[in-house]
Amino acid sequence: MSINLNSLNTNFKLKKMTKLLATIFSITVLSISTLNAQNKIHADELEKHVVYLASDELEGRGLSTACGEKAAAYIIEHFKSFDIKPYGDTYLHNFSHRLGQTNIEGNNVVGIIEGSDPILKNEYILLGAHYDHIGFKLEGNEKIVYNGADDNASGVSTIIELGRLLAENKSKLKRSIILVGFDGEESGLIGSNNMVKDAYVPLEKIKVMFSIDMVGMLNTNQGLEMKGIELLNNWQELFVDQAAKHNIKITKKGDGVVSRTDTKPFGDVGIPAISVTTGTKSPYHKPEDDADLLEYDGMEKVANFMYDVTLKLAIEDEISSKMILIAADEKESKSTIFEYGVRLNLGGNKHNYDKEFFLGKPVFAFEGGVYGKLNMGKRWAFQPELLYSTLGSDYISGKYRTHSISVPVNILFALATTNGVDGTFYLMSGGYYSYFFGGKLDGKKADFDNVFEDSEYGLNAGFIFEIENVQLGFTSKIGLSNLHQDNSLKSITNQGSYFTLGMRF
């Protein structure tokens, strides 16, 4: 039997080459797989950050506390490890806030990942999340800690991991990324207000700002709220299309800036500011807001979605929006403009019989019309109104109802300035004048020629709570003029109480 040595040698070489190619293929696939795994944000890393930040050790991360400083140090430690540079000489933007008779110190943590484009690197995308929460309380000998896992350890962990991934891919960035851990949000947006007031980062360089606040409940809330995205002209492509790729439903959009998070100060000066949140269905501001309740798979989706959005914004030729930047010295004048809107008062009215032992029985009263409001500084406002009014009461000979044009004029005094937290609470007082153009007494036309006066004046008093473009309040009206023409008849005056609703245009 003869053996073909050339054939054996050829087969051996083929097997060796096949094995080599298979090895190379396996290594290539493994490398690509590893690269893809590294080029994203993972739930376990997000959870690790939340577990620490929302631990009892940090005692609720209160403003101007040692535990708040621990949270800031944790953010700085990770910024350093990811080679995220401090924006200024240090990572800390220190601010002082007057609260009563006390000056409270706080610190925003600010880092920067510089873009690669020689021109666009001077434009910034700001990603922010507040790291403070509401501390703890003592009940007897027990310390009850408000750990704030969702609010807002979830947001802080997200910007930490966004910072890591963006820094690893900084060669792809044309614009620079500013990463901010805001302090004092829970105490009145103090950190973000001071950052804008100080123009710590030049405001004209910030092209868009995101506040990532409570993003730990994507599944429970069945989607992600992104109020403010419609401020950017190509919002559909930037956000909705990207969200679909990540299987995220955007539940709320709009072109308004949210006032209850750190978007407010930036929006006030004309910077497009977008609130990123899964909502408040977690144990909001309760001790039960703990790390074990969060949905880290959902947080992973949100974080990777925000990475793609940020990367896309960082390479856009231009970021255009509906907003116009307001110079810092114009911000105060912005609050003194004349505002106007519609108003509705619902309540009851009765006759006050001045020299009798009884009062008229109240009947339904309604007022509706328009109002104007002139803000005069931080505490005072002047508010005239023009209303259609229908009111009445039980009268001696039947039910008396009138129709009138009423002109209340009020002075509003703010009990406290809120710096854009939730709203402003006003005390209100003033006077009103009404002209009666119609009415009925016991189903018959009221006699304004001989019996009843066709006009009235009186006083207003009450309160108004104003939040964003809505006014809610209570008004009491006391008539001072006799509704009878004949002074020999018993004097009667109107007295009404109303729940009020106003909507600014």
C-alpha cells in the first residue's frame, strides 16, 4: 500500500489554517461583544451608586451637612476616576444662601468633558442631577432617615455613569459636556439658582440643559416624562425616534419649562431646559424611598437613551430652539412685566340686613372675566379685574338676583419669595365697583329706577397661591353701599365668598 505524503501534508495545512481562522473569528466576535458590553451603561453599576448614596450612612444628604459633603465627594471621586476634569480650579462651585438669620453654605459639583471640535467645543450640553435630599427626623430615640433613592440618587447615579461613558467616547464629541451635581434643590432650587446667578458656566455657551430627577420607576410609571423637549426645533428626531430605539415611551412632552426642578433657573434666562423623570410614584419624600424599590433595568434603559441623545446633540451642526437667551441684568426686569389672563370665581352670596337680627339665605354666585397683574418687585403686585357677575340672596318678597359688570382692584403681597420652587403665596386686599345692568325679584324684572341702586362698591380680601401660570385662591367680598335707593327702607348690603381660579395667557 502506498501513502500519498503530499496529500497528507496538504490536509494537515488545511486543518491548521481552519483552526487558526476559527480562533481569529472567535477572538473577533468576543472582542466586538466585549466592546459593545463596555460601550453602554449597566444596571448593576447604577445600582451600586444608588445603594451608597441612599444608604443610612449618608443620613438623607441634607443641605449644608457633613453627609451632603460625603455625597459630593463620592461624585468627585468618580469624576476623577473617569478623567472628567473640574470645570474650574476645583470641582466645587461654592455658594451661600441666606435662610432666616443664618447663612447656609452649599456646593455644586461641576465637571467637564471637552469636545474635540475647535469651534463647537466652546458650546456646552449640561447634564444635571441634584444630589441633596431632605435629611432625617428624630422620633423619640429613633432616627428616621429619608434616603431619597429615587429622589435623587437615581439621577446622580445616571449622570455618574453618563460621565463615564461619554469620557470613554470623548473623541466622538464635538461639543463639550458639563456634568453637574446640584446641591440645595430640595430647599428651593438653591444650587441651580446660584449657578445661573453667578453665571459660573457662561450662560450663552449652554445650548441645552437636562435635569435628571427621579428616573428609577420606568416600568411602574409606564414611560418617561420629558417636559420641554419641544423647545428644540428637531425634537422629534432627537428624542422620540431615539426613545423608540430603546423601547421607551415618552409620556409627557411639551414646550414649557418645569418649575419644580433645576430646569427652572435655566429656563428663566432663555436656555432650553428639559426635565427627565419617570414621575413621583415612588415613595416621594417618604422614609420608604429606599434603594431596593428601584427598577434598575428601567434605569439602564433611561441612561443609555440619554447617552445616545447627548451624543447626537454633541455632534449636531447646530442646536436651535424656540428660546432667546436673556442677559443676566435683564432677568429681574422680566418679573416686572404686565401679565394678563382669565379668571373664574365660584361661591355664594347673601344679603346682610344691617339693622335686623337675620341674614339673607346665601345663593349661588358666579363671576368670570379677565385680569391683569403688574409685578412691582419681588413682593408686591397690582391686579385689576373686569368681571361679569351674577349674585343675589333671599329678599323680603322673594329671591333677588342681579347681573352686573364688576371691577375689583387689588394689591397683592407675597408672604415669601420662592425663587421658583413651587409657587408664590399672596395676601390680597382691595376694593370693587359693580354696575347692575339687569336683575329679577321673585321672577319679575327688578326696579332699578325706583327701588334698587344700579351700582355698588365694597371691599375685597383673601389670598392667592400662584404656581406657574395658574392662580388658586379664596376671596371674600363685603359690600359697603346700600342696595336700596330709599334710605327709609332697611339697609341691605351684599356679602359673598368665592373660590377663585385664574389662568395666565
